[in-house]
Amino acid sequence: MKKKFTNATIYKHDDASEILVENGKFKAIGHDLGEADETIDLQGRLVLPPYVDSHLHLDYYFTGQDDDIKNESGTLFEAIDLWNDYKKGTTKEEMKVRMRQAVKDVASYGTQFIRAQTDCTDPHLTGIKAALEVRDELKNNITIQVVAFPQNGMYSFEEEGQSGRDLVEKALQLGADCVGGIPHNEWSAEDGNESVKEIVRLAIKYDKLIDVHCDETDDHQARFLEVLNAEALKQGYGKSTTASHTSSFGSANDAYAFRMMGLFRQSGINFVACPTENLFLQGRQDTYPKRRGLTRVKEFVDHGINVAFGQDSIVDLWYPAGSGNMMNILDNGLHATQLMRDEDFPRNFDLITYNGAQLMQLEDHYGLDEGKPANFIVLDAPNTFEAQRRRVECLASIRHGEYLFKKEPRVFDTELDIDRKTK
């Protein structure tokens, strides 16, 4: 069956207005594509590849609503300590219920691809097992990569005779897609450095991608990003490596940053920034001026270093808000990183689409290109500028040529007469 979507504004296809879909794939993108079994008029609206949430903790979803456990300081490290107690006794089925609801929420805004940071510092690997089952159960509608993330550290955690490092490896053996880490939460710089080296060794051993919570601190002397980049560079593993957060790099001095930018380009390392979460968490020890807590996103964009945005958390111990709406994440990120130059608006959607797909290595299965799966979303705007300026809704999400959902555009009934003069 052939479907044709007409009268569209297609992202990065300025010379096209129609999409032809056959057997769940893009048959053609262009003009006057001929007859089809079904024709859908998009009425000039913007078509994007699906949103990619490059960094999301599905297992933490809505844990922040429990009145018995509160992050009083609002800091990253108190949240980690609270979560360590909270997760004990949680069953796999309870985890799956939370994860499925989180995915449902996120998908309702147009996200079809998620990198799920999943805590594995649990001797029973409850969260990992739950995430792997949810990944496989929902794979036809949502693509999920599971990160084996040692929230309490590879070497600073040990329980029932198993270290965080051992549990990371067991999670990889169970089928996790990425090796995670959190070197700034180890007990010493030496342990943090060793954890980074072990992350790269495990990734190579099991042929996995890397995604490290790296330097999520305001300490301008944090240097685990430098170690991660060096290991990836030496092993030729940069394009398979992602450094998430890297908040401290936003506090580093410019001379150091200048040198590192050249090394990042050389390695091909990827970055993820989480605008809303790190704006909320960081700068807690600052008076004024108060740091934004974000890495150097604008400089990455200008230097051709791949960087994407992620939601990170939805109503948990780290962040009390969040919905999974990547348009909200983009909007906050563009303001915080000042990506509003004339040249930015046409490419800003890359931060929540193509750039995330690149670090997840989805290139063969993602994008508005002939022969690829017909996965795309429709926004209620005629172009990229209006979509960003008005923070518009996603009206439809299409997967393999079929609707995951579609909405009617909002209609407002008002008696306001802007031409009427007041007396």
C-alpha cells in the first residue's frame, strides 16, 4: 500500500513538499510523486524525523512524588544517596510499570528513540532486567538503548560481594547496549580515572557503545572528561563514546577549553547536555554570579562536535518537574546556550533529532531519506523558526508509515478585536 503525504515543509529538504511511503519505508521525497492508495494533506506543516531523547532515566520516573523521601538540598549527591535506599525492595514488575508509563508519556510528544540510563548498582540487577524486557516488548513502536549505569560508582559501590564494576559487566552480558559510568561519584580521582579506563575496556570487550555521566559538577578542576577522551582517542573509539552532562567543562578556563576542543574534534567524541536538569541542579554552592551548569554547547555546535539534548529526569529525586516533551527541552536549551543566531534556527532541531541519532549510531535506520523506515513527526508550524518561536505541539507521530498518534490542532475561540480602538 502506498501513502502520500502532501503539502509539507520537510526538514532539510527545501526542494520537496511530498513524501511517498510504501511497505513502511520512504519510497520517495520530492514533488509530484504520482498516485497513491491514500493521500494525506499536511496543510503546510513541518515534518521532522522523530525526536530522540539521548539521555533519560526511565527507572527513576515519578519517584519524586513519594512524600517519605525528599531531596532537601536539591543536589545531585543527596539524590544519589536517597535513591540507593529507595530502590531496595523494588520489584521488577514495579520497575516495568514505571518505565512503560514513562515511555508512554515521552512518546506522546513525538519521541521514538530513547537512550535509557539504567542503574545497575543492585546485586539483583532489577532495573536492568526490567529495562531490557521493556525495550524488547516495545521495539516495534519505540527504539530504546539500555545503558548499564553504575549510579553509585564502579568502585565506590559493593554489596553482597559484588562491586559496581562487576555489575556493569553482568548487565552487558544480559544484553545492555551501552557501558555507563560516573567517575565524579567515585571516592577519589584515582578511582574515577580507573573507572573511565575500565569503561572503555569493557566496551571494546563486549562491542558496546559508551555513555558516561562525566563531570556533572561545578568543580572547574574536574578532569574525567579529559581522561575519557584520551582513552577513546587511543582506542579509536571516539565515535562510539558519549560524554553526558560535562557541566564542569562550562566552568573550565578558556585556555584549557581551547586545547580540549581540538582533542574532541580529533577523537570524534559525542556529547549530551541536559538543559533543564542541570540548570536546576548546578550552581547550588554559588551565590552570584550563579553558573548555568551547562557544558559549552554553543562552542560544540560551532566547531562541528556532535552534541544532543536530553530530558534526563521526569519527576524524580534529582528533578521535580519534566514531561518528556523534547520541544520544552529544546526551548530551554536554546535560551540557556544562546543558540538564537540567524544561522541557528534552521539547524537547532538537530539537537533533538539527528545529533542524538548519530551518537546512538542509528544512521542506517533513522532520517528522512529514501529507503529508510518511514518514521517521522508533524509539528504545528510552517517552518523551523515558527516551530521554535511558538514551541508548537507535535500533531502526529508516524512509525513505519503508520500513526502512533495524531491530534487535531488547537483552535481558539476568542472575541478579541485587535483592530478595535479603545475610547
